Amino acid sequence: MNRGFIHAGTQNIICTLFKVYDDASSELTKRLFHYILEGENYPSALRKAKLNLIKQKGTDPMCWAGFVLIG
């Protein structure tokens, strides 16, 4: 499906490589868009969002680490 979006002209896709969990995904997405709205580019915003979750106690990377940026 990701290839279809790329062939249709989408420049960037953020997708998951494996099953992720709703609560952790929601938190990652909030942080991701926070950094994007601050002017970060997509790779940097995703990296910072993941680093924030690593620093947060009680978050398991298996719940959110599957997010990758394509494009």
C-alpha cells in the first residue's frame, strides 16, 4: 500500500513495520506533530518524538518503535 501512495505522488509516508499500540501511538503522534508545527523537518520530528518517549518512564519501545518515515 505504501508503494501505491509513493507512485501516486505522495512525498512522505509515516507507517509502521509491525503492530503498535493505540495509547503509545497516540503519544508518539502528538509529539511528532508538535515538532512539525515548531518547524522541524519530518525525519528530525520523528527522531525527537521517539527520543522523548525513550526518556519517559514506563513506555515500552515495542509499543511505538515500529514507526518509520518513507520518502
